[in-house]
Amino acid sequence: MTVCPNLRPNLDRDRKIRRMKNFRGFTLIELLVVIAMVSIVLMIATPSFKQTLLSSEIRSATNDWIVATQTARAEAVRRREQVTICPSSNGSTCATSNTAALEVGWI
């Protein structure tokens, strides 16, 4: 059986299409669509994530303060004397100024 020369380009094209269907993978368009979708989701989620991170930092600082006050109270009971929590920048002595911030540290 001979193939008409005019049909030959169509047969070659059909063979290429059949070979392409056997490939496993993604097209460029599919990858671009997924990247666009991921970008949109990240743009929506980022402000929420920042708020969650800030809330976590506040909760952590609050818990640190609660532990410090509970430790000071337990120490006062054990020593049977007054215990003070004061700001400290070096961890061994209290800061002398009234404007010293507790976020630097306390003892």
C-alpha cells in the first residue's frame, strides 16, 4: 500500500501527537497556572501569618512574665522576705534608672 504524498504530513503529525500523549509531565501552561494559584494563596495567607506570629510573640512574653512572677513569689515564700522583680541589662544587678525597660531583661 502506498501513501499519497499529500497525506504524509498528517501521518507524521498524528505520530507526534501519539508520542506526546505517552509523555508524563506538565505543560508550561499548567506550571504557570499552578504558580499563579500558589502566589495568590500566599498573598492571602501572609497577613494572617504575620498576625499569628505577632500573637505568638505576645503570648510568649506574657508566659515569661508569669513564670518570673511565680518564681519570685516562690522565692519570697522560701526566703520569708520580700523579693523584687527589676529591669536589668546585665542579669546580675538592677538597672538604676526608672526609665529602664523590662524588655531588655529582668532579674
